[in-house]
Amino acid sequence: MAKFHGKAGYIILEGIGIIDQGHGWTLTTGRDITDTPQQCKEWKDSIRGQGSFGGAFNAYYDADNMGKFYDIVNSTTSKNIYMYPRGCADMTKYFYGDIWADFEMSVPVDGAIDIAGTLTGTGQLLKSGL
């Protein structure tokens, strides 16, 4: 099984394009689990419910995008996101969907200004080429 380095990954966010100065992202997916315990049984059962996805990204401060991040956070409509694990090397394999976004800016006295985005999926996470 091949292993790949994360340096080739990137994301594209509607309203910004490729997140410039990106230095990492995560994607999480899952389904609700509901316990269905029954009397007189030693072990619980459970059933799977609705799916969800979310994630996060980090990027170094880019003055051209700060206003765009602010607009995305305050938008009343969700935005498209495309997440390429190996985008620089293989643009045919990616995840995509609609998200709501929040961001946090960290301005340390001894380091680079960092933007941390939090992504909450709305609807289904889709995939292409994977």
C-alpha cells in the first residue's frame, strides 16, 4: 500500500479559491449512533443514524483573504468546499460538499500569524475519484 505525504494537499473554498498559505487541514466524517438498550440483556445494541462531516484548516495570514474569510463567516448561505488530499500531484481525487465556516486568528509575539478555520458540513459529503 502506497503512503503519501501531506505536502501536496490543499483546499478550495467558495469565495476565496485555493487557500493560500495553507499548512494543513483535517476532514472528519461520521454517523450518529443511538443506543437501543433492552431490559434483561447484558449488552446494549445500537443503530446508526444520520451522517455528518466537518473539519478544520490552518493557513498563514494572507491580507488579501482576511476580508473574504470574514464575509464567509457572516454569510447567510453555505459555501462549497473541495478538499484534495494530493491536489498538487493528483487533482482527480477529492472530497466536496457545502459547509459553514468559522475562523480564529492567532497573532503570537514570537511566530507567524495563523488562521484556524473550523468547518461544519451541511448535507452530504461527496467524493470524486476516490
